[in-house]
Amino acid sequence: MRRAAHHSEQIPNQRPSSNDWKVIANLLPYLWEFKGRVILAMSCLIAAKVANLAVPILLKELIDAMSLPQGAQVLLVVPVALIIAYGLLRLSASLFTELRELLFSRVTESAVRTVALKVFQHLHALSLRFHLSRQTGGMTRDIERGTRGIQSLISYSLYSILPTLVELGLVLGYFIWAYNYLFAVITFVALVFYVIFTIQVTEWRTQYRRKMNELDSRAHQRAVDSLINFETVKYFSNESYEASRYDDNLHRYREAAIKSQRSLALLNGGQQTIIAIGLILILWQATQGVVDGVMTIGDLVLVNVLMIQLYIPLNFLGVIYREIKQALTDMDRMFSLLQTDQEIADSPTATDLIVHQKNLGPQVVFDNVSFSYEPNRDILKDLSFVIEPGQTTAVVGHSGAGKSTLARLLFRFYDVTGGAVFLDGQNIKDVKQLSLRQAIGIVPQDTVLFNDTVAYNIAYGRPGASQADIESAAKSAQIHDFIISLPDGYQTMVGERGLKLSGGEKQRVAIARTLLKNPSLLIFDEATSALDSETERAIQKELMELAQNRTTLIIAHRLSTIIHAQQILVMDAGRVIERGTHESLLSLQGRYAEMWRVQQSQIELIS
């Protein structure tokens, strides 16, 4: 979509055609897993084309047999046998074709499933940095087109290109064996011109197709982004602005589509001209052979039928070549996702995280940790602190101090740029990410739910959990009574990103989900910020009881929620400037005491 302030956006240049072979090489291993079926399918393809070639040859014999002079002693069994054989050959050609498609259907669908699953898993393995820099709508579109491209490539190559090449070889061989070599020369030369013209024009046309793809992806990205954030659109009354941006992209797409259609007309016209010239020359040669007495009427019919059989699929070569090129382009985009560097990957020697005291949780150590999202902007600077097993540590500070970054580093969404993070003496870089994240539970400040039922979203903390466990977690999160008051109870749909629920309801679902997970290390990132005071106090009691047997990290803004913590860290500009208990920090009369006075005065004003 064109932006008023960004007219310099460029469509990426077309990749070199040599990259097409790389895409095919990436696909072949997925097909070769079924090599038995592939070989059988190829055998059926060749058998079908041999039968297809024999059909007009038998037709020639039948015509010649019926063209004998009147009164000739011809046994009726001869044309009858030819007719039966003609019918059987046509039937066998169709049967071999259907058998080929039946054999290869499992290969195609299995390849599509395997590649799509592999890309999906790889995307989940990529770092948070990658996903924050990509638009999900365009990425899912790339995967959709890529998997469809696999089906198109296999379909067009196996069911159109390869059969045509096999038939061409058989026809040329038969012409050389049975007739004047000029028949083969004319056919071959016409085909060469046809293929060269088709490839050259199609390569030229690809720029328009690629531009259409880019504009289609952009339109989809903008539409998805706008619809997901429809509340923001309505807040600022920007419906017409969003429609204008979307329509602008559709306008550019229309212009590219019109240019593509014009170039297609040129391609089709040139192809038909080459085919017409080839047919005229070869039929003239055959007619001359009949006049000279070296060919029969059956031969003339045979040549005509063979040329029609050969050129009918060639009529679609331009479309097929274009679609194959498009399929390869779409697959290239999908495979490029698969080849994206994982950034945060398990080391070859990584082992599962071992929590030594499961009844208390792991010890957490930040040892001189430095971190920055961008090279020129430090977030954490030589940060060091320890959370003992079973201890609750709270982190407070102004926005931008680096509090939420601690949770992201513990989950290893990013790797530290300096120092190290340890859980029970194990560097988190040396343990498997799956085991690390299974041991940690988080209730984030911004809770996003799946567009599914309340029960599904709570059970996401432990897939397969029983209804009793789900309800128990909901009760602990003080949301069970609300859920059963709904018409559909636990089967209530929460809507896109949970928008049918209020902020407090979403946060309580997130708390229930984490309680159900039952992790060894708990992280609460402003976990009760969207709750009213009464509900907050009730949940705080539950969270305190839950934290008794776990290592807990609380990232908080309201200091009243963390006065029970055994250790409170005050952060500023990526460093810990104060640490201690609530009472000891108040006695210091430093930053924490100042924050406490400010918040207490605000409470008094409200009350």
C-alpha cells in the first residue's frame, strides 16, 4: 500500500532464475521420502504416453484397412480386432494416468504437510526480535502461498510438463522411424521457437506478477493490522483513513494486474502464431507425401492427430510455465523463512534444566548482566542480584528502568550481551529452552488470549488438564464465580485477543493459566495492575500463598503489592540502586522511600 510519506518504497528485484533450482533442490528430499511411489508414478506416466501414442497409430491401421479396394477378401476380424485394440489402448491410457495421480497424491499432500509443519515449528523457534520486526499477516500469507506453490509445482510438472516431454520424445522418434526426417525437424524447430519465446516473454512478465504478490501481501498485512487494532481505529475516528490506505494499495494492485493481463495477451498471441506455422508446414509435408504416393490417407490422419495431441498441451505451456515460476517464487519466500537464522538456539551440548529443590524452586542469579536491544542503547548495565530458592524478590523502578527485560532474559527470548544468568547454578545458555520455559510461569501486564473458550485459555497452561483442575485454578484466581455466571460458562468464547473480556477478567484468566502450569519459578509482571482494589487484595493473598513454595520475581509499580517481599530491588537506568526489605528501604530515605511517599499521597487524595 502506498504511503503518503514513503513514496520511495521499492518492490524487491526479481531473484535470478538459478535460484529456482535451489528451491527445487530444497523440495526434492521431501518427495524422495516416498521414492517407491515416485518411481511407480513415473512408470505409469511413461506407460500412459506409450498407450497414447499407440492410439493414433492403430487409428491409421484401421483407416488403411478400411480403404482396401472393393471386392478385396478382407476378414472382418481385422478391423474388429483393431477397433477393440483401439478402445483398450484409450482405456489403458486413462487408467495409467489415473493410477499415476492416485500414487502421487499421497506424495504431494505429505510433502505439503511436512514442509508447512516444519516452517510453523521453525517460526515458533525464532527469537522474539524476529517476530517483533515482522507483520504476522504477511508472514502467514507467505506460508499459505508457499504450501499452495508446492501443490502447483508438482501438479504442473508431473501432470503437464513431464508428460508433454515424454510424448514429444516418442513422437519425434516415431517420425524419424516411420517417415521423412523433415517431420521431426519441423516439429522440433517449432517447439524450440515456442519454448524460447514462452520463456523469454514469461520471464519479462514475472516482474508484474512479483509486484502483484508484494502488493497483495501489503494489503493483507494492513487489513489484518487494522482489523486487529480496530479499537484504536475507532478511538481516533480513522475508519476513512484506514479505508483510504487499503484502497490505495488495491489501486496499485489493479494497475499491476492490468499490465500483467496485457503481457499475457502478447504471450498467447505469439504462441498461437508459432503453433499455426508449425502445423501448416507439417501438414503440407504430409499432404505432399500422399500426393506422391509415399503416404496413405491413414498416415495423413496419423500425422494430424499426433500434432494435435502434442500441441494441445503446448497451448498451455505459457500459463504452466508462468504458474511454475510463480510457485517457485512463492516457495522461495517460504523456504527463506525456514532458512532464517534462529538466533536463540540450543547449544549442541545443551541439557535439561534441573531444579534441585522442587518444593522451593530454583536459585536465580544475575551475574554482571548487561543487555541492549540495539547496539547504541543499553538497557541493563552490569546488573547483579540473587534470588534464593523459595524467596520472593520484587523489582520496582520508573518506566524504562529495565524491569520487564529481566523476565524476557529469564525466558531466554534474548541472550545477554554480557555476564550470565544462572538457575540453580546452571547457565541458562547451556540448558534446553523447552525445559527452561517449562520451569517458569509468568502473568504478564499485557495479557493476550486466544480466540477460543475460557476453558481453553486456562487449560493452555497445562494442555490436557481436567475440568476439575481448570476450575480449581479459576477459583484460586478469583474468576470462577464470574465464569459460571456467563450463559456458556467455561465454553464462553473470549474473542480476538480476549477483547470480549475486561482487562481485569483477562488478567485473572492469565493468573489461572499460570497457576495451572504450576511452575517452579513465578514471574508476575504487573500481574494485578488491571484489577480493582478488592479483587487485587483477594488475589494478592492467593499469590502470596502460591509463592511460599516457589521462587518468585515480582515486577511491580504499586509498592503496596510487594511489601511482603523478602528482597526489593530498586532499578534505575539498568542498574540496581537500592536493595533490601520494605522497612529497611524506607529507613534509607532514598528513591524507594520517595516513591512510597508519592504513592501514599495519591491514595490519600483519591480516598
